[in-house]
Amino acid sequence: MVSLIFGFNKEKVAAAGLTTDELLQPMREHAEKYGIEEAEYGVFQMDGEDAVCVLIMFVGNMVRKDPKYIGYLDKWILDIDGEEEDCIEETYKYYAEHKPNVKLG
């Protein structure tokens, strides 16, 4: 089972005049499009051969569309059968190396 787990910084979300539901809406639309289940609030799961690709593509797409998005998150974890990858950390590393002029968060 592959999961993408969101944990929002409620203070930053509120300060921006947003809600966690608004910030989860793009993922919910992505989930509907690809048959991903929201197993619990902010936890999206999928099983099968394409699960990793389909879930992780949201991270790259969302950061490209809205580089500030990552700043609202305290936790953004890709969990593959219990092995976790910190999407926040990996995204910052990628942008520092490949797109240093883009300001995230």
C-alpha cells in the first residue's frame, strides 16, 4: 500500500486566510481522477503497480503550480509499505540543486 500523508501547519494556514480543506482540495481532485482513496483526513492511499507514480506526481505538480504550498505543511510523507520519504525535505533538496531561483514556501 502506498500513502501520501499531509500534515498542515494550522497557524500558517490560518494566517494566509485559508483552510486545510481548501489546501486538500487539489489532492482530492487528483485522487478522484486516479482512483485514490482518502482513507482518513489528509491520508490518501492506493494499491497496485501505478500507486507510487500516481501519488508522487501530485507533489511535483502541486509545487510547480504553487511553490508556496509546501510552506503550509509540517508533514508531507510518501509511505511505501512502511518506508517513509519526507516529500518536504526532498522537494527543498531538488529545488536547491535544480531550480535555485524558485522560492518555496
